[in-house]
Amino acid sequence: MMRAFLAGGIIGLVAPILGMFVVLKRYSMLADTLAHISLLGVASGIVIGISPTLSTVAVVLLLSWLIEYLRSHYKIYSDSLLSIFLSASLSLSIVIVSLSDNFNASLLSYLFGSILTVKEIDLYVISGTGILIVLFMFYHLQNFIYLTLDESVAKVSGVKVNLLNFLFLSLVAMLIAFSIHIIGSLLIGAMIVIPVVSALQYRKGFVQTLGFAILFSLFSTFTGLILSFYFSVPSGASIVLSAILIFLFSTVLNRK
């Protein structure tokens, strides 16, 4: 439980930092798509017989790069492209699951999250990934704000748009791949988006909104883990439901 709280706290802190730019770029479906792609990575790892975490990192990174390459070079609409990848990865996952005899109850922990699957090595990996994401995002904060507001203006201003987009997608992919133990591959996308959308309801400045998003994310993570522990329900589901309750409260509170 202590490991779950530490890992959940790191995820709760880092997810809104990436989520701010995912939401403001109208790219919310990206998180959901990569989350479903992570399911394909888990299924592939279990079938091949390697660590599902390693296979998930590899699959999510490669397909996220492919998504960005197709979007930037072939000018395919982002929502259409993401919908195609989401459907394809989910379909492939279902086919692999149906054809394999190697699956057991542990697959459910990757789908919906489980506080029992967090090991000490996971803490080191998640901590390292979290530090990398925070340092990178704050070092390039100004460039990402330009990118979010207008890609064309950012490119004219000398911002390396394509490189930053690839790196940003890589960070989102890594966060999702290393978070599936806690949140689950089917629910991690919601944790990147929902706290940010809840914070946006208060109509504050960038820094205040990010602070609200981190606060909501941490609160829903810890609340969900406690509920998961005492009621023996999947941690991912309880965390996301807590985040949704905060969203509903924020929406009603700021309805005017």
C-alpha cells in the first residue's frame, strides 16, 4: 500500500503537467488512444513471454511516433488518425487474447489497475520517468505554450515544432506505459485529461489552473487508492470515479 501511494503520488503529480497541453491542444483523444495501444503492448508481452512493462513501452513509443509522423507528413486529421489507431490496437489486443492460452487473472490488473502489482523496481522507474517529464516540460515551457496556442506561429518563431511534438508524445507514452500498474491501461487516459478539465472550470490563469489540476489529481488518486484497499475494487476504477466526482462538483460550482 505504501508503494502504491508513492507511485500514485508521482503519477498524480506528473499526469496533469502533460494533460494541460494535451487538453489545450484539443488532443484529448491522444491519451485514450495511447492507453488502448498500451493494452496491445501488455498482450504482446504476455504472449511473447517478456516483461509486459517493457513490451508496453516499446509498442506505445513506436506507435506514438508513427501517429505523429503520419499527422505531420500526410496531413491526416488528428481525430481521424487517433480513432483509426485506437480501433486497430484494441482489435489486435482482442485477437491476441482470444488466440492465446497464456492469459490469467493478472491481465485484469493491467486492464483496470491493482495496488498489489506495484513493486519496488516500479517505484524507481516511475520516479525516474516523473523527474524526466517535469524537468523537460518546465525547461521547454515557453515553447510548449507557443506550440499549444498556434503551431504555425511557433514554427515561424524558430521553435522546433516537429521535434518537440515527437518528444512530447514520447513522454505521454512513457507515463502511460509505467502507470498501468496503478490506473490500468483502459483508464490511465482519463487521469491525464479529467483533472485538467476540472481545473479549467475555475477559469484561472495557467499556473493556477495547473495547480488546481495537480491538486485534483493527487486527491482523486489517494482517495481512489484508499477506496480500493478497503472495498477490494480495482484501483484504476476507483481513482477515475473520484476524479469524475471532482469534475461534476467543479462544473456545478462554476455553472455561471
